[in-house]
Amino acid sequence: MKTIGIIGAMPSELKDIHNGLPGAQVQTKAGFDYYVNQVNDTRVIHVCSGIAKVNAAVCAQILIDTFSPDAIINAGISGGMHHEVHVCDVVVSSEVLPHDLDLHFLQDYPPYCSVYPSDPSLIQLALETCAQLNIKAFTGRVVSGEAFIANDAVKADIQNRLHTYAVDMESSAIGHCAYLNQVPFVNVRCISDNADDDGKMSFDQFETIAAKRVADIVLRMVENF
């Protein structure tokens, strides 16, 4: 049986996924509730990690150690960074990395890698699913850091350095963990705001819509995994 893990940071990001996978068995590890379902021939585990990179990494490693997933999807909402990406569009990660760390510390010391690639088959599955659902999707670099980005100057600095499509607070940690464990990974994010001076207002307005859109994509991906 194939196993797929779904990690979201906030309860709001997982609400519609949870509702779409009723009757789950729950296993609690280190305070994380792992909901276990079966969809066709696939075992599906979804879990709320909490916000930021440490929570995400611990949650991902427990998921891997406990359930040995064949793939991990980080699902949620994020800030848009690229000028072509708009609110309610979807970004599928080509790779993930931190924006708030000198990458030399990861590149020149263990794990000797600072940019974590997404799995090509999962990227293709996500894009095909978006096309089936008539959702506009982009593939590109996604970065993570320990702050909610809602400032024009900060956004410009990140974009000038790293040329990214979206920013979040977890995916680089989950991608890092998946890389260390050689587990296929992809990050699927719906844009809730533009990570600019209006970001907080936009996030509050579009959070629910964006989370529902991601849930529709991920649940369809699970069916076709």
C-alpha cells in the first residue's frame, strides 16, 4: 500500500482536508495529531504542524519515522512574490530553501545542501490537478523564514536575493527533512496575500478561500497518487 503524508501549518489550512477525509484514526506523537485514512489503495496521513520551521521539521520527521510515507505534500497558503502571481493563484514548488539564513551554513556543512528540490512526478501531478480544476498554477522556487512577510521593502530584499514565487514559514524545513530522508516532496500553496504592505489585510480576507482551493487540489492529488 502506498502512503502519502500531508502537512499543513494551521488548523485553517487543514480544515477542508480534514472534512474531506472523515472517520480517521488518530495517532498522537509529541503533541501532533496524525489523522490516518485510506483512500482507494493509498494510506493518507494528514497533520497540523504548527507555524514556523522548527515545528514543521519535528512534525515531518515524526511522520517519516512513524509512517514511512512514499511522498509528502506540504499544503497551505502563502504570500505571493513574483509579479505574475496573484491572490488565489497556486504555486507548486520547484524547490524550497530558507530566506533568513546564510545558505553557506547549509552548503558547506551538513547536510551540504541548501536548496531542496521537489519531486518531478509530484510537481506534474499537482500541475495536472490544477489544470483539471481550472486553477491557475505556477511552478517556481518557494522560500521560508521565521516571520510573516507583509512589508514592501522586506519583500523586495528577498526577491532580489532569491528570485522566488512565494514565501511561507514552513516548506524549507519540510523539504530539508524530506531531502535528508530521501522522501519525495512537493509544496502546494495558494496565494492569500502579496507579502507587501497590504499583506495582513489581504491574508485576513482571502485565507479561507485560499485554504479551500489547496484542499481541493490535494484531495484530488491523493485520489490520483
